Amino acid sequence: MKKKIVLLAAIVLFVISVVVCIALDDAKDIGVHVADDKKIEQIKAKSELSDMAFLLCYEGEELPYDAASHTFYLPLDMEESDWEEGKLSGYFGDSNVGSNIEKNSSNNNSKIIKSKLLFTQDYTTTDKQLAIANGQPFSFLALGKNGYGEYNLVFTGLPMITFHGTEYTADDGSQMFALTVYDTDHDGDWVTTCYTKSRLRGNTSLVYEKKSLRLYLKEIMDDGTFEKCNKNLLGLRDDDDWILNALYADNTRIRDQLCIDLWNEVGAKNQLYGYNYGTASAMVEVFINDGYQGIYDLMVPIDAKQLGLRPVSEQLTQNTEVVERIYKKKYSREWLSSDFTGELPDPNSPDYRGGFYLKGNTILQNEQEWEPLYRIAEALGSDEKTFASEITEYNDQQNLIDNWLFYQAIAGFDNENKNYYYVVRNRDGKEYGYFIPWDMNISFGMVYADNVYFSEELAAIATEPVTWQPAQRMIELDVDNSKELLQRTWNKWRNSTFSDEAITERIQELEHKVKDSGAFKREDARYPNGNQKEDFSYIYDFAVNRLAYVDGYVEELCR
């Protein structure tokens, strides 16, 4: 009897293994076939159009979908001419078929029907890079027992991010979204999933039809509640807090990324703390609820983690001698010491004074919190001797030079009196300040304008200086040999990052990224009235002309 049981068990295991092998073999089948138009029409005539939802997968991962055009998108490495080797598979199901997170977090009893994919053209025989650059749609039929569906597949050279609304709500009552991030590099984990809550961000940009977003990543717990969820998105950093910048004011969509890259190379590392005093970012394409939203910049916020600061609450609990803080200059306002003393200008905004917002997890609502900014304003308003003795006592001189010179080089007139951070660090038991540029899409020949885009091109500013007050007076008075430091820094930049050849090549690389990925055409189609310009010749010419002007301006100041 015992031998019979063992034999029976062996037979069962054999049958199971055969079934599994058949299933695995079936999974290896790409399932993509090609038919001519005549064959396609014959199939359609003998079948019915399915009313079921359809899902297209690549290597088992659901692909982004634009419902309006019935188009699926697959991000690929556009620098490689060879097609990636991966399996496409399709499935029909109910309306929940397209949500991995939903299926993994709850019981999904919907009937899933695997489909056969019948393409009208074998995309692997076409030029991959041209297909990506042109956004060439490859049409196919999805065939199932329930009928057929007509769809397109488009390949892109940019990473993609999708949002799908769920039935869950965040702690503030807003809707929770299922978030998926797709990389173009398919080695390893090229798809990242989680939940997120989001809010609109910006100031004047809130009126744009294309909105910027702040994301707070979440994971669902066993009891149905949500907790913070750190994810490393596109290799930028491992965190729960992210920004999606809509880039709408910039007619090239590359200026912010260009300036971020430049600052990271010349100024972000010029401090002793070993952190990036800038941001990290990656250009992506975004979908919300199966609707294409265009090109965005996925960005790391300037926060305590980015700068290597401990939470303010922790510093206060430990009675830290110098409390390290972050301030953001959001609104344009001249430096006035009176702004940082006395009663708050708005009792409902305890974190705001003089155009600045105080960041951090603890706001005490006292004057001491604003003393570093008061000190700068006092110095700027004082006599020359007092100013010269104070401006570098509490602020890093190289950082002041770097910021001033950077705004000259990029023609950052929108950063002249706003759009930067000020960070207070503890250096040898004394407060020491560093400035960090931010929001630089109005640069390289774009200026603020009173129109629907709040920006316009203005070639005349190529020969106008940016008067950035924290360093302007220091240079003019040659405090602590500022002129020599300025000349030395500019010579170094001009022979490397800001040479004519280097800046031209960097613009070319970004133009290649947005255009040869096919994203620029899709952006233009999505926002036909958007502030977008196909011809990039203006930014090339402006950049070279601007650098020549800065050459002369620095030489004039340093005489």
C-alpha cells in the first residue's frame, strides 16, 4: 500500500511538472504574429469588437496606455540601435484588469483571457531609433474568445510614469493613486510600483493647463492604512517625497534640466559636507488615468535629506548649539531687516517672512528662527565697512561667488530676487549660510512676461547683468579679494563646463533627448496651444552670446 501511495505521488508530481513546463513554454512564446491588411480585415469580418478591457504586457509588466488613441507605450533605450529582446503578451478582462497594485493587494476574481497579438508590421525589422524618434505607431489586433480589439504600440526613449485613481483616500481626504514608474533600462527592476498621494504645486504656474505635482509615496499596510514608502525612482534617490515639474513656461522644455546639470557640475559640490547642494532630476513622460499628460521633470526636492541635515525637532530636543535650517525664497522682495523682526506679517502663515518660507518639521514662531536672514538684510543695508566685515563672516564666500556667477551665465533674471534656497549649517559652532538655485526654467533668453505662459524670449537681455544682491555688493567692494576669486572661478568654468563647445554640446544632448525620444512631438500634440517651439536655434545662439557678455562683465568688474 505504501509503495502504491509513493507511486501515485510520483505520477501526480510528474503530471504537475509537465503542466508547469507547458505553461512556462507557453510563456516563452512572444505571441506576436504579423498579417497583411487583407488578413486583418478577414479576421475582423468574422469576429466582433470586444467590449472588454485590454491589457498589454512586456516581460510581464503592464504598459502605459492612452485610452483616447488606443495606444500602448514601451520605454526603450534609444541610444542602442538593437531592439530589446522581450515578450509581449495581451489579456482581456474586466475594468480592473489594468491595475497590478489592485490585483496584488486584494482578491481579483475577474476573468482574465489571454489574447493573441496580430501586428500589421514586424517592428523588429524597422530602424529602432527612427521608430522611436518619429513616434511610429505599430497597429495590432488583440484576438480573444470574446472578440477582438484594435490598438497601437509606440516606443519612446524617455522613462514613463503612470497614475491610476483608486478607491482609497489619503489622510487629508484626497484620492490615493496607484503609481508606476518605467525605466528605459530593462536590466534589473525596470518597473517600480507603489501608491501615492499628490497635490498641485507652484504659484503663477497653477493657471497652466499642464500642472506640476508634489508626490508623497505610500504603501498599504495589513490593516488598510497607509505609511510612507521610500522608493528609488530612476536612480535619483531612495525617498518618499518627489516633484513632477510640468516645464510649461519653457518653450524648449529643457532649460530647467540644463541648469540643474550645470549647477550640479560647478556649484553643488563646493562645500565641506559631502552632499549635493542642488537637486537631481530625470525627464519623463506622464499618464494620468490612461490619459497622456506630456513631458515632465521628475525632481528631488531641496530638503533636509538632500542636504544632510537632521530634523529640526531632533536638533531642538538635543539642544544643538546651532540649529541648521532651510529657507526658500518664493516671492520677489527686496532685503529688508524689518521683515524678519516683530510680529508675523500674516498670523496664519507662521512659516513666512520677507518672501521666504521656513522649511522643516518644527516652526517655533519666534524671531530667532529668522535671525540668519535678518543678519544678511542688516549687512546689505549697512555702510560699506560694516557690510565688508559681516557678509563673509556668516556666509560662504565661494558659494556667494558661485551663485552670482551662475545667474550671470544662465541669464537667470527670474532668480534675481527669488527662486533660491538659503541653508544654515553649523560650522565650528557658528551659523554659516549657503545659497542654492531653484526653478530655473526661465533662463537662457527667457524672461518673465505678463502673458498666458508668464514667459517670453527676449534677446536683448543677453547683454544685461543679473543683480543678485547677496554677492553683488561684496564683489563691487572687493571684500576679502572677491574680484580675484570671481575671475579665477569664471576662468575655470569657461575652460570646462561653460566653454562655448561644452554648453553647445549639452544643449544638443538635451534636444536629442526630448526630440529623438518622440516626446517633443507628443507634447506638442497634447498641448497645441502650449508654449512650445520646434526650432532650438535661439537657445544655442543666446547661450554663446551670453557667455561672451559675461566674459566682458567679469573683466570689467575685476579691473
